[in-house]
Amino acid sequence: MARQITIPVKGVDFPNRDARLHGKISRRFELATCQPGEPVRLVAEPGNPVDPNAVLILSARDVPLGYVPAERAPLIARLLKQDGGVPAIFQGIAGTTAFVRLSLDGSAPVLPPPRPTVETVEEEPDYFTDPPSPFD
């Protein structure tokens, strides 16, 4: 059985550091152009001043999308160093959070089946308005 996980993309609201490489493309704009199943690339950043285990997530167009969450970064950074790569794909956006799907065993990542949509049932209000008055 394939070992795959879905993780959120962190730091999507921060600007990209190197405007010379990526122009002025914001991470949110680039996320909006990503399609579910599109490959993304993970790059270890051992020189990152905030976290030496930081792992950058790049789109298929090599534009930074954000980072692997800090609690998962040591494992992913170790796998990147040992195996030379961790296959990953863009999974989608839910609300304001973007998600990527990673394969921890080197197999091709697969999108999980879509969750069923929940139908909302129109509830009757707890109060009733008065009918219009003939004197208004």
C-alpha cells in the first residue's frame, strides 16, 4: 500500500523573496493557476535563517507556493536528502488553505477521491414575521 499524505501549504500570504527570478507573481495568484494533480516540486532549504529543516514547495512553473508545515519538515527534508526527491502533486484549495499530496515511498502520488458534498437543508425560521398591515 502506498504511503501518501496530504499537507497544507504554509506561508501562502507572504511575498516571494526573489522578484528577479519570479517577477511579482504572488503565491496566492500562482496557487489560483494550479490544477489538481499538477506536479509540484519540494526543495530543502538548509540555509533558511528561520528553520534549517524548511522545505519550499514550487509550482510546475517553478514559482514558490509556500512551505511544508514545520512539524512535517524534518521528515520531508530527511527523505529529500536520502532519496533525492519526494514525489508531490497539487491537491487543491479548500477555503483559504492550499493542499499538496506527497508520496513517502517514492510511488506516484494519487489524488484522494473527492469528498461528498453536504446538502444544506433550508430550515424553518424560529420566528415568523407579522403579515403586512392594511393600514401601512
